[in-house]
Amino acid sequence: MKTFDMFRNGCHELTYQILMKLKDRLIIWLLSFVVSSPFVLYAVDPGATPPAAELLQAGDLIWPKKPGEFIPYNSRPGEAEASDASRWRAEKKAYLKRLESNPNPSPEEKKRYSELENMTYKEFAARYLGGRIPGEADTYGLAGIEVGHVGIIEIRDGKPFVVEAMWGPGVQRLSYADWVQKRPGEIFWIGRLKEVPPEKRAAVAEKAAEQIGKPYDFWDFDLEDTSGFYCSKLAWLSVLQGAGFPADDNPTPNRVLWYSPKQLMKSPHIELIVKPGEYGSR
């Protein structure tokens, strides 16, 4: 028995020495894996405070998202993905019926019908929520984060407000303090137009505010049609009218499909001044 105990203790000591020798190599291997991995994770403090109001300027753009949670395309916080998908399928079906009833569809409408007819919700989510475009390399990623909403900052009497298009109320204005309060636990990206003077950036906010009271319409693909808006359509038109150029350098307003919040975030004319994680190559 004494011999066995000595053998067991010796084995434990040998194992410990081997593990200590391998420890540094294991740490180096793990670090190299994280650095080289295409899936970069960023730690987010769930108790982190939103960006300070003093940082915001008129015409800034703000994208909200709760870490690890699904963002619905209709911009309603807390909506479950399953119900979002079923609602989208029902809305798509109704829209296709509208197109079918049109005796003289435009070339864009014909192409849109062809694109939408067999589009799955998963494909839609990849395009709209993830900003992916078929046939184009996804050169920029944001830690795999998908965004489904964007608002425009307006400054009134020195205080920030958010102008946004939301399902239900349509285009509305909320004080930044109230807007943030309605989004507990969310993280935020803030973008600012590059090389655009403050007065033109302020004009972006003014143009967005002109649409307050207009209804929410996710199925209006004419970006210059002011009868209804979804969030990133409102931002696109406001930038065009206020700053004088389209955020995506595409002046054609009648699109085949949506212009998404993630596409806006990727605009070469926008600098992200607040971001939970660095952009990285996927």
C-alpha cells in the first residue's frame, strides 16, 4: 500500500509538472485563435449607460440594439423572432397580391415580385437586418451584430431628441431621455456625417422632423415617396434633402428592395463615433 501511495503521488506530481509546462503554450494558442478567428466578440457591460446627451449633435444617426437579442424589422423592441417571421410572411403575401392586381407593373415591380415570391424570412433577415447583399462580399462586420432600427438626432432648445419611424405611431419625435428610457439594457451606435458642415447636418434633422405624423410603411420601396416611412428610408431621404447627397451614393429612389439600417451604417459618408465594438473583416 505504501508503494502504491508513493506511485500515486508521483503520478500527481508528474501530471502537475506537465500541465505547468503546457500552460503557457495553451494560453498562446488560445490568444492566437481569438485573434485569427473571424468571429470577434466584444464584451458589453449590461449596466453601461447610454451615450451622454452632450455628445450628440443635430443630424447624428443612432442605432439601438439589446445585446444577444433579436431585433425585429418593424422596430418594436422585445418582439419575438417567431411572431416577427409570421407577420413578415403575412405582409409579404398581401403585398404580392397588390402587385398582382396592378395591370401595368413597372420594371422595378416586376423584379421585386420575382425577388420576393420565393424569399424566405431567413433570407430577408440576412438582407435587411444583417445588411447582406447577394453577390457582394460582406467586407465589414460588427461582431455579428444585426441592427433593425435607426433614428435621427434633432437638437431643440439645446436638448437632444430622436426622430424615428416606428410601427404604430409612424414618424415621431421623442426626447433622447425618454427614448433611452424605453430601451433598457440596449447598446448604441452613433454615426456622424463626414465632411458635412454643422448647418447641413442640422438640416438633415429638420428634414426628418418635417415628416412627423406620417404613417409607418415598410412596403413602400420609393425612397422619395413621403406618404409613408420605415426607419432607414426616413434617414436616407433626410440625408438626401438635408446634406444634398444619398448616403449610399445611389440617387435612384425607386428600389427593388429595402434600404436597411445596416446598409446605412456601412455608408462611406458616415463615421461611427460611438460603437460597442470595432469594425473587423469577416
